[in-house]
Amino acid sequence: MLPESTLMDMSLTNYNTFLNENKVASNGSSDAQTVKNVGTKIARAVEEFLSTTGQSKRIKNYKWEFNLVNENTVNAWCMPGGKVVVYSGLLPVSKTETGLAVVMGHEIAHAIARHGNERMSQQLLVQAGGIGLSVSMSEKPQLTQDLFMLSYGVSSTLGVLGYSRKHESEADQMGMVFMAMAGYNPEEAIPFWERMAASGGGKPPELISTHPSNERRISDIQEFLPLAMTYYKK
């Protein structure tokens, strides 16, 4: 496991670089404002949930940012520190604000649960021979940056790294709780993931090539839904 504080520093640098190198939607656009509104509501729900469960330290020093990038890719991700990007190609699939809340809650849940940290740890072992993060940053800066971007779902030269079934299940469940506490009906998770599965034609979109969507996932969501509904604030 890696120091979360170091990953948050890397997040700030890489997030700003990503925004500078991509077409960020104007804050005045309705879609960009929707992304920020949904993100802000879910962030508040996350803070409330972690406060009531005595886990507020998990988001210590988080400075939430939500940006829409104009790129026809069905994807979204969240880096440590609450740095979130949604791609415009996702919006036709999410369709509604509630649909967007499903995927943003899911991606934020991955960050809160430290799934990217775990993947980065594993990849340092596999790709960099198990050397420490500070040594890797010093001796192999490009590889370290690529591993970081890969670990948080951003496309890189190293390809795509899938989350484990355990990570996916945790993110689905946590994301449903977060969206419910934010005032979004978690029942929308089922049709959203069904649309995701159907949206790629012969090739699945990037979001579900890294986040496998299948009958088991829908079944698990249906099983968890009654508990998620207890958090729903209409």
C-alpha cells in the first residue's frame, strides 16, 4: 500500500496536466454545470456518510473538482483528492441527472475505497520490480506516471487495467448509497448498467472494458437495492 498523501500530490499534478491537454467544457455549458451539480451533491453525501461512520479521515484534505471533457468516449474517473472527470461521450448513455449520479457515485466510490492505490501498488510490483514509489518516481518517472494514470482509469500507453470483481461490487454498492443520500433514486443503477452493456455494439465502451458489466453485476445490484433504498432521501 502506498502513502495516500503522495498519491494525492500526484493526482493534483496529473489532473491539471490532463485538463490542460484536453478540451474541457466551459463552465457556462448546461452539461458541465450538470456534472458539477451532481458531483457536489454526491461529495456532500460522501462527507456525511463518512462522518456518521467515523471515517472522515479517508477524505482529509480532499478538494473536490468536477469537470466535463469534450471527448466522444464513454468513460469517467476519479483520482485521489476528489479530482473527477466525465467524458461527454458518457452523457447519451447516462441520459438523465440520476443516470449520471450512478456512474459518478461509482467512480468516487473507487477513490474512497482506495482501489486505485491497491492497483498502483500491484503494478509497481509487476511493472517496476517492486521498488518503492519514491525510487520509481526518481528513476522511472514516465513509467510511474503511466502506472498512476492507468490505475485510476485514465487511458495510457500501457493500455487498460480492469478492476477486480470485489472492487466492482464494492464500488457499485458504495456508489448506490452515496447517490441515494444525495437524493438520487438508486433504482436507476439497473437500467444505467444495462444501457452501458448495450451501448458499445461489438466493442464495449472503455468504462465497461475496465468495469465488467454482466448478468452477475445486475443480479448483485438488485440484491443490494433494498438496503440502498433505506438511504434514499427523496
